[in-house]
Amino acid sequence: AEKGPASDAEFVEAFADRVGRRDYSGALALCRERLKAKPNDSYALELRQTVENFVDASEELEAQQAEREGGGEEDDDLLPPQLEELEDRAFEAAGRGFEAMYSYLKADDERLWKVGEQAVGIFWDVGQIAEPGPRQQRLYEISVGLTRGLLAKLRSEGRPVEEPGEGQLGRADWLIEALGQLWWWFELGLEPDPWLLQGCQEEFLALKGSMEALVGYSSDTLAQADYSELCDILTQTWTLERSLVCGLLWETPPVKLEFGVARILAEVRTRPLTEPPLPGFYDCFYLMTHVVYILNCFNGYLPNRRADCPWLYSYLERCLTFWLREVRDARRAKVSDAVASKLRALPPSKHFEVLSKLGNSADALDAIAEAADNLRGLGEPLEDSTTGEAVREALAWLLGQQEEDGFFYSPGQARDPADEYNHLHPTWTAVAALQLQRKAPGPSPRCAAWARHAQAAALEANLAKPPPPPPAVSAPDDDEEDEEEMEAGAEEEMEASEETAMSTREYDDSAYMKLKWDDKPSDAWFDRQKIEKHKVNMILFDQYAKPRSFFPIKLQPGDTVRISYTEPYPTSTEKNIKDYKSYKPKDMKTSSFTGVILAFKGQYHTRKMVMRTMAGSMADAMGMELTFPMHSPCLKSIQVLRRGFIGRNKNAYFMRGMLGRKNVIPEDKDRAGMDKIYKELADEGRKAEIPVADYPQLPRDRYPLPRSVQDDENWDESMYAPENVDTRSEYELRILARARLNFLRKTRGNRVKARCRQEGSGLPMQLKTGRMYPQRTGRNANWDSIQHYKLKSDRSQWWIKADYRASKL
């Protein structure tokens, strides 16, 4: 039992390592071995399904790329350039990015205020470790200007109040913003403003180090925060604790925080990692990148130490590999003929830059930039290692994402200038990662003091120990007593659920009996097993139904249409096999059939269209009819050639008896004029004014169907009890109907003549001709009359409702 958690952690680590190296067959084999040992391991099942889905999707993309003619060169064979080749381009791209962000912030003071003191960090986090020169001097000037502007805005806002209004900062938010500004006054070598320093001291003392008042969580409730909230808590706690550790407020702080960064790192280590591409991976990844930034004071003190948390850097390497594979697969799927011709015209050294612009992941740029920045901070050589190749590929990809305005964008990202933080963040992270020349360690004594404190906090939190495996992994089941207790608890829960179900049953006990093959079910059993066909049909109809835009407007029987459809056809390689037909979509041929619509048959997804045409000519002509499923995926298009008028007829089956020149249906001028108007609208580019087809046309074909009267709330089943329903057989009813018919024939004529004489009207035609009812020949001569009087009998209403009820059930 003691080896269980260790083996779980080893399984997760081994699986993540294989996925990071793109060894998917090894990852699947590892999952199979895991499932043999523990068949109920739901986490291993989820990981295996995730890898299988990803492998299938990648194979489809590779197949599409192989089929595409002139698809260009495979970018997997292109090695990313070395850092020396990227230095000049990275330096120029970073300069353009800095100027673009500064222009964006200076254009509107409200933008600068919404970003806050982090705006200074965009420039001076990079500037303080940059090589001395014009670039560092320019970043210093920008940082000083932004710092002074933020202080002026903070002064205009004034000190915080107990109950802030709309747009005002609360006490905790004001203190965190003010401490961030105070930090930059010290880092830039400026004399701290007395008003700012005094305000920070007074607000800090007023809040008394309560973390619940400062960040919204106490030490006891910290476990309730999710990954995204924990990332915000970590950066806010770092801002507060940094001011005390580095002596910004006092040499000896009179107040201590309830907890510091060490407590948050300990909470981070207790949470399992979310591996890509499982749900929740994105928030987990950003939390881990900010842990690295907190340890090195946002690159203020480099290099990073892998020994502080080796599992964390391994996780970042796996995530970087995942993001690069995402953009690589996306651009492989987007290589077109134009791009391929462009690649042929360029030297091989420029191919990587062109292909890097074809990625389409909206979040790829921020993630790749932060992961590459963290891994570069280790100071490890990047020439020959696998990590170095991934980092160089990431930097080369970033250089291909800069636009003409100087900003960096992911190709699929929405560009909203009104969202200040998300508009700046991709460029912010990209220019930080593209800083290839760095001074390590940095010159700031405060960053060095914080780095030493952070390393001690990491040791206190035991951050070097890997986190536990995901909770979905099943626990070891070696303890027999625990198994017996679990089984007993499961049995009790099952009995309780059965008792609850018994108390809430809607039918008699006979409806729940298990029947043998020769048992006769009760009526309650049939009621319980009843299935509503409409719901089942609607489920299938929603799956297979074609959109209404596929069908022509007001399509009716009598219209002449041309149907395009696909049918199986023997391929060139299998033509020698007898009766062989390939049903693969690419091997099926497209055919067409032109004819007149006779009728529509069926409902829901099984609706069919019967069409007829004349094959042959002159005396050899013969009718040919085909039935097309209207919602079949093989049906490609329906084109109306002529509108036919069939009057009040519901179908055009009468065409089967029309020969020669009579085999023509007159044109429906109203619908033909409608088609002409809609065609003119389409030619003028006004397709939005053309209505969608009201398919199908008949009321019985509109779904969902009308509700039955038995489904209404006022339906009274007692009115239709079996003892009140007419139970006479068909033979008895026929004898009674004949007797009643003979009686009426003798008496009704005299009564009708007497009533007509009283009213002064003429005699009915039936009495004049002597034919009371329409007659037939044969055995069913009087069947119409019998049926008529059967429905006029004393118990006729029970007849109708009993038949209706039987058909419904």
C-alpha cells in the first residue's frame, strides 16, 4: 500500500515524458500496461482516449497534406536557426514592439491607468538586464515617464475610502498599486515621493497584515481557490511581501503578513498537474510560469535554478512541445499552392520564417513566449539539446508573428484595442522572450535579496518534491477490510435507492415484474414500456436532416427537377473484380436524374421523393421511376427546371396514365413568376431578401407534430373505460347495419316526402331517381351505406374513440 502513490506518480511522469517526446505509441503502451494492472483506473482510460483522438486527428491532417498537390516542403525537416542567426532580427523586432506598446499607452492616460504599475515592468524588467547602450537608455526614459505619470494619476485619485464608489480603488487594491509604483521608484534610482511612501505605510498598518482583507483569501480558505485565482493571489502576495523583504517601507517591519509566498508554493505543490491537452491545462500552465517569475523576481535575478523544482521545468518543456506541435500541425494544414510556389522561389534559410506565419492557435503566442522565456532563464546551452531545439524553434516562430504596427499577434486571436491588458500581453511576453543578450545575475540588489528569500521559501514549501498524481487515479485496493466496508456501504446505498424508487413508482408492481417467455404481461407493464415514437424520430431527424436552405422554395409534386447524387463506382484498380463497388466518398461518381416529382412519402428522416421520367423515344418510350431519400448524404443538389400545376391533387400519380402529348403538366405561372423575382434578387446581390424554403409544405410534415388529445391536461381517461366502449364484433355490426339500413329504406322516404311538402320545396334527386344511396357492384355493394350508418348508431362515439385510442397505444 505504501508503493501505490509512488507508482501513480511514476506513471504520470512517464506518460508525460513520452507525450513530450511525441512517442505516442509508447504512451499508449504505458496506458495498456497500467490498465492491465488496474482495470478501473479512470484516469488512465481518459489519457489513452485523449492520445488516440489526437493521433487520429494528426493522421487525417497528414493524409490531407499528402493528397494536396504542390503542398510545399515538409517543415518537420527544417531545423530552427541558431541563436546567432536570430540576434539581429530579434533585437530589431523587440525595439519595434517596445515603441508600439509605448505609443499605445501614451495615446490615452486611461489605458495606462488600467494597466497600472505593470506598464513600467513591461519595459524595465527587460531594461535592467539589457546590455548598456541606446536600447537600455531608451527603456529607462520610457519607464521614468510612465512612473511619474502613474503617480500623478494616483494623487488625483486620492487616498482610498472605506466604501469606494464606481471606478474607485478599494484599500487593498490601492495598496498593491501603490507598492508596485514605490518599487519602481527605488529600482529606477529615483527619490521616493513622501506622499506615496507615507500612504503605503499607513494603509499597510491599517490592514494589519490580514491576507483575507488584502487578497481575499485566508490561510484556511486558500485551498478553495482554483488555478486562475491562485495565480492572481501569488502575484499580489509577492508584491506585498517583496516590499517588506527588500525594506521599501521599514528596515524592521512592525506588521507581518498572515502568510507569504511560501504558503502559496506549498499549496501549489499539493495540487496535481494538468497535462496538455486535458481540460484546465491552460490555467495550470500559466500558474507554473508565474511561479518561475516569482522565484527570479520577473527575470530580475538570473539564472533560474532547475534544482529548486525540477518537475516544474519538465512540465514547462512538455507544454512548450505541445504548443509548438499545435502551431506546426495548423500551418501544415494551411500550406496552399501559393505558399508552396513562394517557398520554391526563396532560399531554404527563409522557409522557416514563411511557415511560421501559418499557425492559427489563438493562445499559442502568449504560451510559447512565456515557456521559452522561463526555459531560457535557466542559462543552459541551447545548441544540441532537445529543449534547446524547442526554444530556438519557439523564438523563430515568434519572429514570424509580428505585424506591421509592431504588435505581436497569434493568427487566430481577436484584436480588441479596448481590452488593454490582453492587447498588450502577447507583445509584452514576446519582446521579453526575444531578449537574447541578458546580464546574469542582474544589477539590482533588491532583486537579489528577493531571489534569496524566494529560494528559502521554496525549500520551506518542499517545492523540489513533485506534486501528487491526479485524483482520478484509483487508490490501491490491497486492504481487504476497506473493500468489505466499501461493499457494505454500496449495498446499503443500493437498498436505500430501491426503497426510494419503490415509494415513488408511477405504476403498479406488476409493471416492474421480470417476465418469462410464456408469461402474459399486464396492462401496467405495457403502459410502462410505452415509447413515444415522435421523440425517437426527432432524435434521428436532428442527426440526419438537411438544412432548409438545401431545398428549393415551395417544392411540390408536378415540378420538373434535376437531382444530383453520388453512387458507388468501381475504382480503376478494382475494375477486374466482379461486382465490386467502392463506397469511399472519393471513389463515388456523381450522377444526375431529371424528372417530374410524383409524390412525397414518409416522415422525419425517412422522407422520400418519387420521381418519374420517360426513357427512350417514340414507340420505345417507357416510364422510369426512382425514389430518392431526401435527407441522404448522397443527395447533393435539387434544381428546379419547371413549375407544374396539379390543382387540388396531393400527388401526380395520374401521370402514369398520360400518354403522348397528354404527358405534360401545365405550368404553374404563380410559382414561375416567384422564381423569376428571386433570381433577379440573387443577380443584384440581394440574397438576404430571399426567404428560406418552408420545407416541408404539408401540415402533416411539419415537425414536431401536433400534440395528441390524450397528452392534454384535461384528458379524462374514465370517459373511455372499457365497459363503455363498443365491444361488438365486425360481424355483429354488419348484421345490425343491414337491419337498420333496410328499416330506413322503408321509412325514410315517406318522412322526407312529408317534410318537403310542409316546406314547399322540391323532392331530393335521390327520391326522383329512386336511388337513395350510391351503389356498387360485387360483394361490397352496400359497404359505403353500412359504414355510414354504423357511424350514425347509438354508440358511434365509442367506436371512433376506441379505434383512436387503440392506434395511439
